[in-house]
Amino acid sequence: MNNRVRKAVFPAGGLGTRFLPATKVIPKEMLALVDKPIIQYGVEEAIASGIEHIIIVTGRGKGAMEDHFDHSFELDATLERRGKTELLAVSRGVSTLARISYVRQKEPLGLGHAVLCAKDIVGNEPFAVILPDDVIDADPPCLKQMLDVFNERGGSVLATMTIEGPGISAYGVLAGSQDSENPRVYNCTGMVEKPKFENAPSKQAIIGRYVLTPRVFELLEQTKPGAGGEIQLTDGILALAKEQKVFGYTFEGKRFDAGDKFGMLQATVEFALKRPEFADKFREYLKGLAL
Ligand code: G1P
């Protein structure tokens, strides 16, 4: 088995019902956060973390993603003719960002099933999973932090964050104990997908970044539908944790759920305030609102 993590799987076949009506025709992964589709943040994070090959698991009506990361001949030719060199660099930059393969999830059978669709392209090597809805502002990038833990500890790593209160029921929740050497690391003994608040085994919610060993594919093949009647990634990783080491890792950084309307609003404000071209102007505008 090759032990270097070179590939990242992006499950992007979901319907995006939480963002209707915007996502009736437009894939939710293509919704713009400031000026970039949310999936591009994840792809840039993967590349900045050393990933060489992106695998996007798509579905019906998701063709805009493929067009986005492809060359746009007409656009580029027009920008070139008009001498718009900066915009041309932006457009070309997207199409040369990464080596990307696409695989189609034909039926929406769940996140675990979506990851399984990438099995043949990933092969027998460890890989990352990035859920594009989860946009994470972090330096170093969240996935890079996790790869450091993976390389040091040699076991699968799940990103986690502490969630107080009943909101934890929207997540996969980790069971385990904090590591004695590194308080950001949890030695995982179990996990439950979307438990009731009173049954949550901890306050550690699993966030959409995973570094997994390829054994998880075989286990996902045997995973029966779980929460919501779907084949859950959490259940596949639970089976993995019974055989191999699995760690939770409380990443340093801030996560936004950009697949949710309120999360997208929060991300929009915070990412806009970080953009040098209009941070000052936007801050002044916000200050001027009678809140
Ligand atoms: C998925 C996973 C869940 C995880 C969450 C993070 O759920 O199944 O374990 O906590 O992503 O965003 P979803 O949000 O797709 O329902």
C-alpha cells in the first residue's frame, strides 16, 4: 500500500434541498461564496495540503462543476482579445488548478455510498474526503493539519469540533478519550450518526474532512443503510475503528456550513471582511447599518 495521501474525494451528488430555490437548477457546490463557488474553496484547500488528484462524485444535473474546472475557450479567447489579462489569469487559474476526475453516483443512497463510488479511482491507498459544504478557514489548511496527524500516528483521522447543546444531533458524533500527549487528538472508540442529544457519546462533532485508509471501501460495501435510511460514511468508519486506529482531531480554524442559508450568510460576511479589495468598504457599510 502506498502510504502517501495523494487523492481527495469530494462527494457532490446531493440534491441541496436546504438551499432551495437557489439549488433547483444550480448545484449547491456552485453557489458563490463572495466570488468563488464553494467547491473551489475545498479544491484549493486540498491542493494547498499537497493533494495531487481530486475525485468529484457527481450526480444528475451537476454538470456545471465539470464546466467550471474545464477550459472555457470562448471566455478565455474573448478576455485575451480585449486585453483583460488579470481576468484571463483568474479564468485559466481555475481550469489549471488541479487534476480532476469525475465519477457519477447514480442513486442518492447516502454519503458512504458516494465515497464508495470513488473506490476504483482511489485504489489501494489512503485518501482524503472533503465535504464541499463545509468551508473551513484555517492556516495551515484543515486537511494539512489532519495529514500531519495521519503521517505521525498512522491511523485514519476525522476532523471534529466541539458543539455544545442539542445542535450536536445534526452531526456524526465521536466516542473516545482525549489523547494524553496532544489534547487536539481523540482516540476514537466509536461514533454515532446524528444521535439524539441525550444519546450523544461526546461533544465532538465530526466535520466534513476525513483521512481514511482504503480498508474503509470494503467495509462500506458491507454497510447496511443506517440513519435516514442511507448508507452512512460514519457507519463504515465505525467498522474501520473496530479493526484499525481511528483518531478524531479538533482542527484549528473556523468551519462554516455553506450548504445552509444561515451558514452561507455568516461565511459571506467573514470571508468578505478578509478580502483586501473591499474589506474596509464592507466594514464601514456594516458599521453603518442600524443594528
Ligand atoms: C455529514 C455526515 C456527518 C457529519 C456532517 C458534517 O452529514 O454524515 O457525520 O457530521 O456531514 O458536515 P450531512 O451534513 O451530509 O447530513
